[in-house]
Amino acid sequence: MDDGRGSDGGVEYLPFILVGEFSSSGESIRVKSITVGRIHHFHSGIELAPFLVFDRHKDTVDIREQFPLPLQDTLNICRQLGIRHPQVKGELSIVSTDLLIDISGGKQIAIAVKKAESLDNKRILEKLQVEKAYWEASGASWFVFTERDISETLKVNLKWLKPFLNVDTQSAYDISDNDVISLIKRIQQYPNNQAMRLCGILDDEYQLEPGSHAEFLRFSVARGYLEAPIGKQFTKWKCAELTDRSETIFKEEAGYAS
């Protein structure tokens, strides 16, 4: 691909379409992956939900967004299906899959992320047919994901974490490595406490502005310093359910910076 887009994997991967290169819903977001260690480009808030789940799954090896399918393959599939290949202004366009997940053991999961209302559009359905045929022939599992597949709990957690997930807004928060380390040490002393309730107590104990420890917690989970049960509402997390991964993440960040 041009500029190496869509080739390679891991930290070197560059998505076929970057944030800001085409008009979107206004929900574009850039998120740093815990699994891969690079910044991922998403063009809608819906894409963030499956990414967040797989980025925190122990069996995930790599995540590639906007993965381009070989043009010759999609042309052949369109001929077989008897449909017109996707075009833009009369030019053949590359078909891309929103998320490609590599799982340990060599398995792959391809995910097309769409708004539910768009599934009534004939051309979108035809493009999905092309994707489905390509990935099934490749031996990968393929799914369509819409906002209807996001649980209410995950919606709440996403809304809570989103400002800290987006690398374009993280700089607005003055949170240091020492803040993260201090938070982790403090909550580890109270494994049976609910984390959010404890944060308020810690603000009083350490004479910090109300909400300070809650911000440290949001930041730590968003950045991966703390591994949390993302399928459980954040207000119900117990301290014992928060796993310290800070040493690993700090080492990785130092390696990327060097």
C-alpha cells in the first residue's frame, strides 16, 4: 500500500485511513493500545467498545484498524457475487475492515463496525458481503458490530474513561507517574473496599482536591497501569479486582521513548 499503509503489524502498523483524512461523525479518536503500544485511529465512538475489550484481553496479540483487503481479491469476490465493486468518484476504492484482531494460537477475528441504521443501506450490505467472503476464505472469524452490541455497563465505563483514552485530550490532565504509583500503593492496602468510595476517603486523608484520586484511577485504568474488570461498572470495582501492571507499562513506555 502507499506509504506502507496496511502492511506489517504490531507497533509498526499504519492504518489504511488515518483520523482526519475524511469526513466522519465527529467522534474521531486516537487511543494508545495497551497490547500493541502504538496509537490507534478510530473514526467513531462505536469502534472504541470492541477495541477496548480486545485490547485488555489476555489472548490478544495484535490489533489492526482500517485493515485494507487486496484489491484483486475483492474484485474477484464482486464478480463471483455479481455486485459492483466499491468506488469513489468513478475510481475503484479499497475495501477495508474496521478491526482485525490476532489471537494467540494463530486465530484471527475480523470485525466490521457499523451503525445499526446503516444496515438498511444496500451498498453497505454489499460491502459487508465482500468482507465476509474474504475473511471466511482466509479462515478468520468475521462479525458485524453495532452500538446495539454495547452493553449498558460498557457504555457507562466508556463514557467515564474516554477523556483519558483519547491521547489528544490526555495532556489536559496534570497527572504524573508518581500520582499513579501512589494511588496503586494506597488502594492495595484496602483490597475489600470499593475503589471509588476509597478514592474519596483518600482525598481527605492526603488533603487533595475532591475527585483527585478518582482522576488518578480513571487515568491509570485508561492507560493500562491498572487492569480492571471492564465488563463491570466502575462504581462497583473492588480494589482487589484492580491488577497492578504499572511496572510493565512504564518499562514499555521508556522503551518506545528511547
